Amino acid sequence: MTSPVPTAPKLDARQLIGANFSFQHLPFAHAARIIRSFGVSEIELWGIAPHLDLFHATSARIAAVEQVLADTGLSVWCFTPEQVLYPVNIASGDAQWRRDSIDRFRLAADIAARLGARYLFLTPGRGFEDEDPQAAWERSAEALRTIAGHAAAAGVRCLLEPLQRVETNIVTDARGLKRMLADVGADTMDVVLDSVGMATAGDTVADYLALFGPRLAHVQLVDGTPAGHLVWGDGTLPLGRYVSELAAAGYAGRLTFEPFGNGSYALDPAAAWTRCLAGLEPYLNRTAVADPR
């Protein structure tokens, strides 16, 4: 009698959440219905125009988003304002720009609280390329500390993600992220693992698990070469191995996709997400998971 072949650990399917990444050319109500049709009941809400950006977030627009969420049965895990391509930079060497950016994120924390989100998603900003890197680091830490304090007062935790070097010159890898967490000193701030950012930095899932333990709360799973933020299978990253490593370690946070590519995924975001879901499906445990609809 042969022994059964052991199966790799899997993540609970309920850890998978949706997101409106690549849906920016659809009205939010339409995007939300598609996302809900994937069988998820929670989302990462990207704060992009015309859905809910920080420059047009009137009370009426926030109320409209709340209504769409209620109508579709979606809740918000984290609110992720656009902060890489937008004119928002919490570490800017321009003092007025930096102050305005921090004010925008105070507003973002208030929006997250109003939407019932657990987290506000943050990145470190960037400094001028011709200045002392430490000066930009200190501005970033101060800004993150201020925003996290405002968010905590509103009942919202924060997530912090390192970025690729082309996106920031402050926090670009897991060890830099560990140092920034220590400098900020906010016990309400947890960590994001972006598979492309991890791969381009030369980090591993094991590094994140060892450095952050239960503070690793959110994973953005995307393919790349190693960069690119591609749909599962359009790149060369071992995404299945990453998921299996997370599952084996008992990862208890959330997981979603962030397919940007060259912009073409936004022409048919449902198709892009369907392909990502198909790639992930073998690594999910759906046992005893009721249909959330």
C-alpha cells in the first residue's frame, strides 16, 4: 500500500480579497459588481479618479462609494490612495508640497474610517535625487509618524509598503522597511509584501516572515520579469511557490492582485483578474467556505 502524496499547505480562500486595480476606466459601481462576481466580499480600494481620489473626495462622493459597497455587499479591507504617480509626496524636499501631502493623508485616514476600513495603505514618498538621503528618510519617518497617529485616533491601522528604486529612494527593500518601522515607532503600522517589489529588491518570502512575523498583514501578488506588475503567467516569478511558502508559515493576512502592466489590462480588467484567479486557485483551500453571496 502506497502512502498518500503529501499536499502543499494552502491559504484559506477567505484570505483572498478583490481590488479595483485596472478598473479605473469603469464607473465604480460597474467595477464593484464585477469584483463581487469573483466571489470575494472584501476589497482593497485603490483611491484613484474617478472612483475615490484625494482631490475630489467630497462627502457626497464618499457617500456614493458607501452606497455602492452596501449595494454589492463589499467591505473595505484597506484604502490605498494613489501616491506614486499622483502629485502626492509625503517626503518631498518642497516643504509646502510635503505639508499638503500629509494633509491629504489625514483626509485619507478619515475616509478609511468612514468606510469602515481596517487599514490605510502608505508608501514612503521620495526625496530629491541630489540631496542627502538621510534628510529624505527623516522627512518620510516624520510624515509617516504623523499620519499613523491621526489614523490611530480615527480607529484605523496603517500598512507600509517598500517601493522599487525607480519609485522611491527611501525604502526599497525589506531591511529598509524594518528600519523605517523602528524609526516611526507606531505599533499600529503593519507591513505589505508586493511580490514584484520583493523580487526586484532581491528579498524573499522567508525574509519578510523572519523580519516581520505577524506584522506582515497584506500581500499584493503580481507576476514580473522581475518587474512589471503583470497578470499571473505573463512573467517569470514563481508565484505558486511564494503562496505555498506563506501558507506553510501560517500567514493569516489578506492577499490580492495588482495587475498594471503597460495599461492594456485596464482595457479588459475582468479578463486580467480571471487569469490571476485561475493561477491562484490551486493554492487555495475552499473547504467549508460558504458562498459569501
